[in-house]
Amino acid sequence: AKESVDLTKMLTPAWLNEADGQLRAHELLLIRFGKKQGINKKKDAKEVGVEIAKQVGATVAQVVGHTVLLYRPANPPSITLEIDESGGAGGVAGMETDEEGLEGDGIEG
């Protein structure tokens, strides 16, 4: 029997609103999952990341272990990501930033 992750406890309206605000401000959102969230397998992290991306209108740019990077372009976009659609390791083929770059935007990396 497959154990499923209860997204209703994790994806509260307040949490999704905060995620939306972070994406609006920074275009990128780094989410780290662990046992506290019921994410015990790396593939579960990807599945939950995809569901969160759907909820906030973002794209899963990268999954590394239990960490998911979401991307949603601003209007106008300040970051341009080339998504690797082959599903290979890394997921992000290349990244360009505007003149200000990513430094000091509150995203940990």
C-alpha cells in the first residue's frame, strides 16, 4: 500500500498566499521538504513540488533530493530560465539574470 502525503495540511491558504507573494517578488521559490512534512522519498518531493507549482501557477525548475525550485516569471521577467524538458538531472539547462542579478533578493542557494 502506497503511503500518500496529505497536502491539505501542508498547502493551507496562508502558505499558498505566502508562496505566491515570494514568487511575485523574486520569481524563484526554494522549498525544502523533510520528514516533518511527510516527505520521505525524493520522488514524493517532486510530486508535491508539481502540485504546489499548479496551485501557484509556477513551473518546477529543478528538483535536487528533497528540495524543489519553483519559477514563475514576473511581468516583465527579470530571470530567464531554459527548462530542460527531457527530465534529465538538474532540470535547468541555463539561467540568465537581469543587471541586478539574484544577489540580495532573499533567495537562499
